[in-house]
Amino acid sequence: MNFDFSEEQVMLRKMVRSFVDKEINPYMRQWDEQGAFDPKIWKRLSDLNLMGVCIPEEYGGSGMDYNSLAIVCEELERGDTAFRTAVSVHIGLNSLTLLQWGTEEQKQKYLVPQAKGEKIAAFGLTEPGAGSDVASLQTTAVRDGDDYILNGSKTWISLCDVADHFIVFAYTDKEKKHHGISAFIVERTMPGFSSRAIKGKLGIRSGNTGELFFDQVRVPKENRLGEEGEGFKIAMAALDNGRFTVAAGAVGLIMASLEESVNYCHERKTFGKEIGKHQLVQQMIANMEAGLQMSRLLVYRVGELKNKGVRNTRETSLAKWQSCDFANKAADDAVQIHGAYGYSSEYPVERFLRNSKAPVIYEGTREIHTIMQAEYVLGYREDKPLNNPLPAWPFERETVKKG
């Protein structure tokens, strides 16, 4: 593996970091308290070509590699998890899924405007009774001529009130269980669709999260993604991409926790010396640094596998599990280093701690990933090469699936 960043990646990191420092961090405390961020941020993300950073240029993206997406997620979460979440959902869960599974017509209609930042996209899998157990979902899609009629609901959906397009999963044949789930592209403007935000979250307060409702929503068959019964396979492939971005974002949260802690260690003095001189504080700083470096290596390893078009479910699971755990611990230690001030919104570390909990739960809980890793080692689980892998990088016209 080449551990050197390209000149393009170095410039990308500087650009996103500058954007975060100038246009996010100064307002983040206010946005967190208000439970929303300025919608003009979407326009700025589009202006910086970040809404399609690893989408081929022919589909409106920047054509950069998958580790460039990781860099963007790192730097955005260094500002706040809400911004990384927006990119994770828009690109990782939706746009890359369209790139991998969509027909040429679907890509032109939905992927191109998403990659250009003209439309916002989201992903609807989780339901009130179906989280880790995807087969328990209750949303149905019944064929009616050239359409499907969707009924049901989704919950804990990021960008629920702001997205224009959704990839939604529903049963077309419940008797087949996993093999009876299908995927659909749903537009917000389709009659019978509605959404509602969830308030009172512990963290990621400035991010829009909520419920989707489908009441006799008529979806044309042209909006089915993949074949009937391929929904579960599509969902799992999408989660590989989403988990990759979550893991990369966790690296950014560790980075932010470490930066704030180092600054405070030099500012705060106890017993006549900087608190950074105390060994137990140094231990926490050292643990953050170790977590940062180990997590980054795990994430970039996955990025290289994606660049090669190699299946990476096992490696992505490990990166997501470990980096999110490291981020949660780093944020906790950052609050401890700040003492009583860490318990106040005067410093951002209390927000880091609140934000760090959700990624340990969503896109595969800590417990699910623990089981997955054990089953790989024990030989109970094995990943086979995908018949329809994500396009390798650098992108070429003939490598992109035409449907």
C-alpha cells in the first residue's frame, strides 16, 4: 500500500479543512443549540464539488478515488458529525448505490443531479421494528400494472425532510424473506409520501433525522433498483459504502478531540505546571493518538480495496467498529481532560462526546460488528466476490455498469 497522499488529495484536505474552520466551526455551537444548520451550507458543499467527490466525471462527479471520500468525511466530522452524516448518506448510501446498481437511465435522471449537488439524496432501510434484523421490515411494494404501490414507514432516516430522492427497501414477496426484498427510488414529490423530523436527540442535533411515511405511494417500475428480490443484496452493498464513510468520519472526531485536548493541555495549569505535564493526562493523549493512527490505517486500507474494485465487507466492518469505538473513547477522554469545562458547551468536547455515541449504534451496532468479526475468524462467514462490484478507480467508461 502506498501511504503517500497525492497532490490532489493534499489540496482536497486543505480545502475542506479551511471550509470547516471558516464556515462551520464559528457557528457550530449556535447550530447545535438550534437543532439545524444554515441550509446555504448545501450550496457551499456543491460549489466545492464535494457532493460527488468519488463519482465518475461522466455522471457529474469529481472522479476522485474512494480515499478522497474518506478525507472529506474526516475533515467534515472534525467540524461536526452532522456534516459528515449528510455526505455519508448522500454519497455513501445513495449515490454510490446508484452507481453500482442503477441503469443508465436511472443514473442520468438521479445520479447526475445528485453528484452535481443539484439534488439531495437519502436512504430508507431502518424501521421501528427492523434495525439489525433487516428481514423484519414491514414496508411493502405491491405490483400494480407498470407501477408498485408502497405502504409502510421508515425511521431514523438522515436528511428525511431535506432530501429530494430516497432509495427505499420494501417487501415484494414476504414469503421469500431476505430474497423477497426489493429496492426503489422514491421522489419526495410522489403523492402519498411524507416525512417528520425526530426531536430531542442526544447528539448530532444540527442534523435532520426522522421518519418517512408511504401511503399508497405509486412508484413506476422504472424506479425499481436492480431486480425484484435483490433488495437485501443491494442494501448490504450500500452499507459497505456507508460504513466506510462512518469509519472515516470517526477518524475526524478523534482528530478533533485530540486537537482540542492538546490546546487545552497547554492553556490549563495545575500544581504550577501545564496539565499536559501530568502523566495520566499524557496517557489519555497517547491513547487518542494511537486510536487516530490505527483507525486511519484501517479506513485507508478499505479505501484501497474499493479503489481496486475488491469486496471489502469484512475489512469495512472492522474499520467501522474500531474507529467508532476509538472515537467514543477519545471524546470521553477529551471531556475528562477539560474537567468541569468539558461538561459545558463553552468548549466543543461535550458536543463531541454526544455526537460520538450514535455511530457506535447506526450502520451496524458495535455488537453486530463484533459478531461479524468473530464469525469471519471462526470460518462461519465468508465473503464471495460480487457479480456487480463498485467500479474500480480510476474510472473508465467501460467499467461503469450500464444496467
